[in-house]
Amino acid sequence: MDMNQLLSMLSKMDKKDLQKGIEQASKILNSKDKNDIINKFKNNNN
């Protein structure tokens, strides 16, 4: 996942989910388990 994909996902969120999305993005960027967090994030949005 690159930054453009991440920003695209964040831009599609409404305001109440945006803060949560930013927190998830921060976790993704700072985590060793990026793929696990990304998969959980995708599953929560489906």
C-alpha cells in the first residue's frame, strides 16, 4: 500500500470516521505488522 492509496481511503470517509482512520494510518505507518493492520482495516470497512 502506498501513500496515495492510504490517502484515497481516508478521503472517502465521513468526518466521524476520519479521526479513526487517521489513528489507523498512524498505527500502520509505525507498525511492524503493517499487513495485518491493513487487512483488519479493510475488513472493518466492508
